[in-house]
Amino acid sequence: MAAPETSTAAVPTLYTNNTLRNAFGGVLSFFILLLIGVMAFSIRLFSVIKYESVIHEFDPYFNYRVTQFLAKNGIYEFWNWFDDRTWYPLGRVIGGTVYPGLTLTAGTIWWLLNSLNIPLSVETVCVFTAPIFSAFASWATYLLTKEVKGTGAGLTAAALLAMVPSYISRSVAGSYDNEAVAIFALIFTFYLYIKTLNTGSLFYATLNSIAYFYMVCSWGGYTFIINLIPMHVLLCIVTGRFSSRLYIAYAPLVVLGTLLAALVPVVGFNAVMTSEHFASFLVFIIIHVVAFVYYIKGILSPKMFKVAVTLVVSVGLAVCCAVIAVLIALVASSPTKGWSGRSLSLLDPTYASKYIPIIASVSEHQPPTWPSYFMDINVLAFLVPAGIIACFLPLSDASSFVVLYIATSVYFSGVMVRLMLVLAPAACITSGIALSQAFDVFTGSIKFQLTGASSNTEVDAAETSSSTAESQTDAVKTEKPEETAKNRPSRKSKKKEREHGEKPSTKAKAEKKRLLALPLESSVISLLLLVLLGAFYVVHCVWAAAEAYSAPSIVLTSRSHDGLHVFDDFREAYAWLRHNTDVDDKVASWWDYGYQTTAMANRTVIVDNNTWNNTHIATVGTAMSSPERAAWEIFHSLDVKYVLVVFGGLVGYPSDDINKFLWMVRIGGGVFPHIKEPDYLRDGQYRIDSQATPTMLNCLMYKLSYYRFVETDGKGFDRVRQTEIGKKYFKLTHFEEAFTTHHWMVRIYKLKPPKNRIRGKTKKSKSKTSSTTSSPKRSGTKKKNPWQ
């Protein structure tokens, strides 16, 4: 009786060991995830440590100003806020033209902290929102990758995303832009979709719709989700992988997600009226047709099923054709066929440069170069192909989604450098899968090579002892009464058959491991190379976070032989405007600086970074491209008091208005045909030296940038263009210099008032005489429009 007791006692012991191992693994995974979150947060604090807690770039200043208004006035005032400080004299309805997700998130965090008596300012909350959500994005990446390939791949992908430079560039402390929370929403929506696909749970399907709603609130890139998921559903249907889980994962998302998306004011009926959403509705019809076909297949005979399928497919095709016809009729009246300009720029990379120069003028809308891939995702570019291969071993619904995600994101990142941000999570997921699979193979090979001989001996001994124990057990059982033995013949035979079937499978697994095991030396060397690759990735990411992406664009630095130089000209100029101009004064500048001027100087601007009115921007571009008097008339008609230009010729700042000037010409010429780009080029070259064209040398932008510039060095040498300017000595007749910053990076000019009317008797008589002599000429003429 001893042998049976020993064998039965071994089962609880083995179960306990597995339970302890799983519990320890769960706790270890939790602490690793916690450390990953801390790392994701801390690596983004270089900008605060090296500089100060300040908002970065241009768009974040508008978001910060809106969050201030929300915190001060409340949610209802926010929805109804008409901002008369922007786009003068048109204004802007903020609640209906902004994606509110970022603002509401930061406002909620600020309210919660103040409710807990933690008195943080709105600016501090805005500065640290992006690093906080980068930790959330890393955890969401873990959940998504775990659903695809397990815990090891999930932890690796989360660690990679926490440091990837492409994501750091838009989520450093102070980068208070929509992408700060949108990337988390994107990854979490994909996770809930995969979770619903794996479980078929309506609970996760509902959460998926809510996550999609948050994504719609946060960023216009939500259209990527509502097109990628239908593509995956259609792929599953075409490849014969349709299931009820697929239906549950998709149908509630389209219905509930679309209804929720329509609640966002900036989206509204665009959720059902624009071409970006039509693919989801078409696939919605297709999946219902397929589901109905599978349903009737289970209740009809094969013969009747063929007839029913013919009928259903015919009706389904008719419905699809009718829907397509209706959609075509709806969008036929639009010149862009219902697509937005940015969407058409993604589908046709040459569209913006041909038809919408305002989109093409933005630097982040340009296609990336090959070095930018190595800069932004580094070694992940080499691991992505291996991760794609690993997704096919074996191919599942979840892994096919990852393959489709990486394929589409690679294409879009190649069209627009801004969408490298969408590529980063996909690259981290596939690279995490590749690294996890590689580590499993190499560590398994080392373990097999080191313990192979001893384990084989142990396996043989275990099999011998188990067979001896079984024979003893059978002998004991035969001593029992014959009636008992006759009652359980089937169970005994089944047990023996199962044990005999398991023994060959165990040996087959051991043989398979031996065949797949790599040599010990190769495995060790490969592991060391992977560790070195990871170390190189970490060093590059830390350098990118500390040097490349930590500097705020509003405060510039440079190093020379005599130390660090700080250029704080932007804040100096905005402070001058705030303290030395009237509250109601209007400031004209190129649209890049509109948000900063409104938020930091608290002055009304003509155009800003929203770029919703191309004609208004073209008006400012035309003024900058016109001679001084014509420009004065345009600005005076807009009630402008000050004109702000950014000039980098003295300190070598390349992103100044002279380098952007040709875009002003192109955008202005697109609306006002008398502005022609060839008039500003000499033999097709853009020049500001002595060979520049007279039109270029006499335009307002040239004069405002280079006025008194020759006084700095006596030559007028432009350090950005690396040449001496063509027109060095000139005077301004309709503008006067109001303020120039310390390094000449920002120059502010004031419009001179119009000349006083002539008064007095003698002057009146002269004017009457001149009017009588010139009246025949005036009678047939109209007042010239300064914009033409």
C-alpha cells in the first residue's frame, strides 16, 4: 500500500509548487510593471531638471490657456466659450472646435488634487500630464502584448515603449499636446478589442466603445482606429476566421462607438457623414451577412442551405450596392469626395503640396528621412521583421491584428513624420514579441544543453519507478474481491490507455526539444549580443530624452567654448507686449506664433495655429509679401497695431520667418493671384543677397527682418543663409520699430498712424482747386482694393 500513497501525495505537492510559482511570477510582474511606469515617468523629466517647468512648443500653449479657462469658469462655460482674442475679427467658438479630451483630463486631475488639499497650479498639472500618461501607455502596451503572445512579450514591449524616442518627443514634461493622452487611448482601445476578440465578452466590448469614445475626445487620429479594426475584421472574414467572438468585438463598437463619437461637438455628424467612417459601416453590413449565413447553416439541411445562401448573398450584395450608392451620392457634391485635407494627404502624399500649401508648410507633415527612423525607433527597426515572423508562429486573430497594425503604421509614418508616433507602439509590440521569443529559444537551449544528460537519466528513472509502482498497485488491487474488480474494468483500461499514450508524447517532446536546441556556445553568444543591443537602445533613448527632445522651443540654448548660452527672446518679446501695449491692441504675425502670443502676451491675434481659415492666413501672407505701403493698408484694414516677426540671422536660428517666407508667398498666392512665387526667385533660387529680385528686396518681410541689421557688424552678414544681405541701408515709411529682443530673434514693429487731414482755409482752397482739376479722372475710377 506504500506506493499508491506516495504517488497520490506527489500530486498536491506538484500543484502547490505550480501555485507558488504562478503567485511569485504575478508579484514579480507587478513590480516590474511598477518600475517600468516609474522609468517612463522619470525619463521624461529632463526638460524640467535642465531648464524649468514650462510649457513647450506652440500648440500646447493653446491647450494650457483652454485648461486655465476650464479650471476657472467650469465645464458649461467651456462648452459655450467664444474666444474673441483669436482670428480677429472672426473669433472662434472653442467648445465646438477643440478636441476636449486632454483639457478635461488635466482639468479633472487638477480638481481632484485640489479636492485633496494638494494645491498645485494648472500649469504644473499640464506640464506633468504627458509623463503620467506615458506610464499608463506602457501598462496598456503590456496588456495588449500579453493578449497576443504572453506575459514575457508584454513586459518587454512595455519596457521598450517607456523609452522609445518617438514617443518621448511628444510626451516630455511640458509637451501638453493631444498626443500626450491619445497614444494611451489608442493602445488601450486596441487592447480591449483584442481582449473582446479572445473572450467574446460583452463587458469588454462595452469598455472598448468607451475607450474609443475617449480617443475621439482626445485626438483626430481616432480615424486610424475606426479604419484599422474594420480592416482586421474583413481580413478575418476573408481568411475563414469568422466567429461569434469577432462579431461581439466589432458590432457593439460600431453602434455604440459611433453614437458616443457623435456626442463630441468637434466631430458631431461627421461620425456618419464623412468618408473616413464609411469603411466601418460597410464592414458592419458584411459581418451581419456572414453571421446570418452561419446561423442558417446550423438550422437548415445542406440542400436548403445552398438556396438560402444564394438568396442571402444576393440580398446582401443589393444592400451593399444601395448603401454604396447612397454614400457616393452624399459625397459627390464635395470636391474632396468627403475626405478631409489631411486624410487625402495620407492617401496621396502629393495632394497637400498641389492643393493645400497650408498643410504642406507644416514641418511635421513632411515625409521622414531614413535617419529619422533610426533616431526615433533605433534598433527596433531591425527587430520589427523578426517580430512579424514570430506573429505567424502560430497565427491567431490577435497576432494577425498586430501584423496589420505594423503594416499600416509603417506606411503612414512614411508619408508624414508626425505619424512616427503611431508607428512607435506597433514597433515596440512586435520588437517585444521578437525579443521574448529569442530569449525563450536561447535560454531554453542553454538549459537543455546544461541539464540534458542528467534530465534524461532522471526521466528514465522516473519512468522505471512509475512502472514499478503501477505493478505494485495492480497487485494490491488484484487481492481485492473479484466483484470489485469487475465493477471498474472500463476505468482501469482507460487509465492504462491514457498512460501508454502519454509516455510516447513525453518522449516526443523531449526529442523535439533536443532537435530545436541550439549549441551552447551559440546560445550564450546570442544572448550577450541581445543584451548589448538592449544596452545600446537604452543609451540612445536616454540621450534622446536628455538632449534631443528635452529643450523647450520657447527657450533655446547653445554651447560654445565659453560655456552655455540661453536665448530667452520669445518670452522677452511676449512680456514686452503684455506690459507695453493696450489690452485691445491687435498683433499680426505668421500663424506659427498665434497661440503663444494669445497665451503669454494676452493680446488679440489675426491668425493662429488652428489654421481653419485659409483665406485669413493668405491675407497675412499677402501682407508680408507685399511692398510696405500695400502691407500697411492690409494691416490697417484689419485694425492691426503691431507686427511681430522672428529673425534668426544674428544668432543662427534657422526656423525664422525668412526661411518660412516662401510658404507665405505660396499660401498668399493661392488666394490672391497677384502674388507670384517666381517674382521672389532669381533663376529658380531663393536669395536674399545682392542677387535677390527687387520684389524680394522691397517686400515687408525683408524690411522688417533686416531693418538696421547692418549696424550689428557693419556688413549685414546673415548667419543662417551664410551670406551678406542685398539691401543694407533703407528706412521704413509706414512702420516704426517698437522693440527688438536682446539677440534680435523677435522684432516688433508698430504701424504708423495715417496722416492727418489738411485743415485751414488756405489749405481748403488748395484742396478744392486740386479736386476740381482732378475730378474728371476720379469720376470713373473706383477705390483700389489693397488685397488685390
